[in-house]
Amino acid sequence: MEDFEVVGDNELWINTKHYGQYIYNIKTRLFEKKSDLSAISLFRANNFIVLQSFSGSLVFYDLDKKEVYNRFNGHKEFVTDLNFHPDGDKLFLKPIMLRTDGTGIFWTLVT
């Protein structure tokens, strides 16, 4: 197990580097596989689990719809934190190294 996030009353989203991602129910002790992505990091943002692959791409998994919502490719730096804008449609990515002017990146979630 690489890391995990609490996603429900008795549920954990578990991230493994080599075996994918699972939902683990603490009460029943049962696993449900959710993804085969080799993810280096895991974030919880609003109602999304965000997985970052070794290539730097981000995959947003919608916890309500129980499906992949969107993928963002082309981000070169590994993300250390992300936050949503108050309108809920934009997110701010804080990479390991900010740009030379000290800024991060804004992306629109839908597109």
C-alpha cells in the first residue's frame, strides 16, 4: 500500500504502486478494485479522488458517479497539492517546483 484516503463512513480508497487502486470496506473487510493505474500519489479534492501517474498525468475519479471523470495529460512536474477555485470548475495545481516566477497552474476541470 502506497497511501489511502477516507471516502465514506467505513470505506478507504487504497492506492498501490503496482496493483492499482481499491475501495476497502472496514466493516466487511472486502476489497473492490477501481483502477489499474500505477499511481505515484493520491489526493482527495471535493468529491474526487485524484491519482497522479508516474508520467505526471492526473486522473480524476468521481466518487458519486463511481467512474473516471477526466484525465489531464501534459503536466510535466509532479503535483504536491491541488485546490479548487470557489466556483468549483477550476483547480490550482501546485507542482514540486513552481515556475520561475513562483506561480502554479490553473486548469478548468471540465475541459
